[in-house]
Amino acid sequence: MSRSSRLAALCAGAFALGASALPALAQVGEIRVVAGGPTPSSSSLTYYIANAAGFFKQDGLETSINYATNASAATQIISAGNGDISLMTFEPTILGYEKGIRGKILLSIYSKLIYKVGLPDPSPVKEMKDLKGKTIGVSNLGSSALPIVTSMMAMAGVKRDDYTIAPVGVADQAVAALQSDRVQALALWDSAYATIERNKAVKLTYVEHPTLGDFGNGGYFASNAAVEGKRDALCAFGRGIIKSIVFMKENPEAAVRIYWKANPAAKPEGPEDQAMARSVGEVKFLAAAYSDVVDSEFGKIDEGKFKQYVGLFKEEKLITAEPPVSDILTNDFVKCTNDFNLEEVRAFARNWKE
């Protein structure tokens, strides 16, 4: 069925009744999701939306989600075939290849590199070269943001010995490090910055990598077993995720309510209207990091930019050789994951009710 007609018949009844879920098709299989963090978080919001809005069920897909310690652990679980797919940045796949990690990146959802440097505003630090002699905070010394910021500093002409990297955690811990001047900048990622933006404890301006800032380095990593044996299920999963991104952008307030239901601890304290306003800001910040769904090639990975990104890790001496691109990514799922009617999904999101 074509993208232009896939939802038309299925959604008509739901729109007419104001329903919050879509009718289900015949079962296409099950996908086991592994989240790259130990607890529910905004990084899994597209998954929660797809479940709540019925996007997976509409395609006859059953899903389950388990939470790993971190992205590296999730990558190992997927590579071993103990899970089917995980949302993560590309680094664990790139860095783990020499250690035996196998699987395929098959859907890119970010419009830009999620790692960037956050500078307090106002601040005498305006650009990367101003961080010479300063301290930059990262979540931990194993963070994938570290090679990005060292690359940015090198491109600004600042040698590694001329600045300090310090672990500061995320959220309130990172803000406290900035406010106490223990660090003069942060090197975090989109969802970590979204939390800071929601709490409005500090105002930040952002500096992106000068040559890779427009490369979306996050998406879905699937096991080879799932790629080879669960094609229909992976297509259905990808469609659900893309529809959820459309949903977030069209109806951020509904996305917030879905998130609060999946993760009650995420609801800010205080009056309902203030909590909603803060959380809508977080969702909008997060949604802005996702590529806009405008054509049937959403999720396609630019192999040239990908090779350039892999080269950064070789330059930083984190890998000894660049893995074959065909071993770690595929664009073979782009067509099937975009097989839906975009305008129908937008309308469904605007009219969605719990």
C-alpha cells in the first residue's frame, strides 16, 4: 500500500469518533526494544507515543521495552541477539566494531549532531577558542561528547594541554558546576540540554561542531538477526517511530501527557499549567533536534558524512581502523518505514485525545 493511502481508510473511523487509538492490522511480529538508560526518560518518548497513540498496534506490531545501564550495554545486548533494536547515537557501534559488536544502524532521526557545547549566557566565553585555559564539563569521562569537544577545540586551534575536561554529571549537577564556575562550559547532548532548558536554571547558547554539526548522529541500531529475520516488524517499528516524531511536533502538549503517564517522575512540581509549560518547552527542544518529516526519505543516512564522522574517531585515536560502512549501516529500510500518509498522521496528532 502506498504512503499516500495507507492511513486513509484506517484513520477515518478514529477521527470521526475522536478516538485515541488506531485500528489494528494482522500481526506482523514482535520487536524487543532495549533502551540505552536504566530508567524511562525523554530519549524514549517516541516509543511511548507510538504505544499510546496506537501506531505500533495499527501495523499489527507487538513490542516490549527493557532498560539497560547505558548505550554501550544496550549495544552489547542487541549485538548478542538478546534484543532487537535500540535508539542510540552511532558511537557505540563505531567504537565497538573492533571489539566484535555487530548489527546495523538503519534509521537516522536527528537533524544535527546531538553533541554540542553549551556556553552560559552572559559569559566572556563566546566561541571555542575562548575556552583556552578553561574547564569544560562532561557527564562522565566515558561520554561520547568528549571526542566531539576535543575535535572542536583542535579545530579552534587549542591544544589538548591548554584546557581541562571535568566530569559534572547532568541536570542539576551540571548546572551547579556552571553556576559555581567550576566549569565554564558544558559538553552534553540534546535530551540533557532539554532538561536544563525545562528547568530554566541557566541560560545557554550553543556551539556546534564546525564540519559535522549538521550530521544527525543518532538513530536505531538493530541486531543482524532482526535485520535478516524480522523485516516486516522492523518496517512497522520504524513507521511507528516516524509517526511519533510527527506527533511530537504537531501536538507537544499531548506528547507531554503521554510522557508523564509513562514516567510520572518527569512531571515538574507546581501548578498544572506551569508544569505543562515547562515540559512543553522540553518536548519542543527535543523535537527540534529530530529531522522534519517532509518526504519519503526520512531516516536515510548520508554515507559520506557517516564516513567523515567515523574518521573523527580515528583521528582521536579511539579506533585503529575504520569499519566497512556496509557492515554497520543500511538504508534498505527507508522506503518501508516511510510508507504512510503524512497529512493523515498530522491530522490524527492534532485531534488526539487520551
